[in-house]
Amino acid sequence: MNEVQQKRDSNDRRYIEIGLKIAYYRKLNGMTQEQLAELIGISAGYLSQVETPAFVQPVSLKTLFAIADLFHVPPSKFLEFEEQ
């Protein structure tokens, strides 16, 4: 595997981790995907893709900031990754 492919795989894992953290905070706050999506102005389908580990879906900073603000957590919480 070349260096570019390794970096892409590493970023894919990060996107998946971000999605799982979003799902964690959403569930912790007793919200459905539809409710969260409506509150931050995105589609429930897009949020579903972001949260699904089987599907790598990048999330914009605008969306990440909106989610962090809604749940009263620093955006950095979503960007803390375990070392591989």
C-alpha cells in the first residue's frame, strides 16, 4: 500500500470516528436523527450517512460546529482520535 492510500485510509477512519461521536452525543441527548438534522439544517439522510460506520462521509466544519454548539461541547471533542 502506498503512502497516499495509507493516508486516505487513516482519514476514512477519522471520518467514521467523527460520525460515531455525533451518534453518541445525539443518543445521549435523546434525539433522533430526524430531530438533530432539522435543528441544524441538514437532511436526515445525510446525517445517517455521517453516522454509519460502513459509509465514509466527510462532515463540514459548519455542520460539526452546529452539532457541538447544540450539545454544548467543544468541537474538539469530535476531533480527538486514538493513536493507530
